[in-house]
Amino acid sequence: MTNAMTPVDWAKRPIMEKYADFSGRAPRPEYWWYVLGLIIAGIVLSMIESILGLRGMIIGVYGPLSCLLLLGTIAPSLAVGARRLHDSNRSGWWQLLAWAPYVLLLLIRPATGGGFGTLALAGMLSIVALICAIVVIVFMVLPGTPGDNRFGPNPYGAGTGGTVAAG
């Protein structure tokens, strides 16, 4: 990998080269350009669905194009997220932290039978989910560990200390 990669190269790398590769490390540009590419693709597809009258066909919110984008990018999104966490010497499982409160709510809600108690629980779990999401985002923003770590060699090469050299 060279430092001369363009933002488009970084954005398409998780899909074209490492679709479901959960091993190794992903530098910050690879992760964040990929996320930006997904956001732009989602906005463009939503606009196309709105123009064609397809918006809200699936689950009342999504159109078929948005669902295809979502389904097609689940594996590379999880993979690049895991590799990004590996870059800071963390397990890829940390990215599931933000989803844990929602899973708990789905499991607890049928047991409580609904009502005000469930609403209060949902509110508390939403706050916990927000805090967990912020923790995961901070992990994704932090620079990688300099040099090699337990997940592989430094993606920037030896001696760069986790930063891109000025070109």
C-alpha cells in the first residue's frame, strides 16, 4: 500500500479488495473514506428512490435500492470496522458495543409486556446506546499503534508511527 492512494481508492478498498477480510489492520483513511462513501451512496440512492416514488416501500422507511446497499455492505462494513479496531490493538468485537443495548431491549421488551416501564427502559437503554456509540467512534478516530501489533504489521509501513508521511 502506498501513501499516494486517492480518497476514492481508500473508499473502494474495503469492497473491492477486502470484502469480508476481518484480519489485519485498516488505517484511518481506509475506514473514514469508506464511511463517507457509504453516506454519499445512501443519500444519492434515497434521492433516486424519492424521485421514482420508491421510498418507504420496505418497512415503511427504506426503498429497495437503499436495502440493496445495506445488504451488500454489511460484510465489508463489519470487516473494515474490525480491521480499524485492530489498528489500535483492540478486538473487532468492540464495534458490537453500540448495538448491545438495542439487543437487550428486544430481549427484555416481550418479558415486560409493554407499558410505561418499557418506555422508561427504552429511554435508559437509548442513552446507554448513545454512550456506547460514542466510545466506539472514539476508538475509530484514535491513531493506530505505532509499529506492529498482535493483529499485524503497521499498515503505513515501518517507522511512521501510525501517521501518513507527507508526500
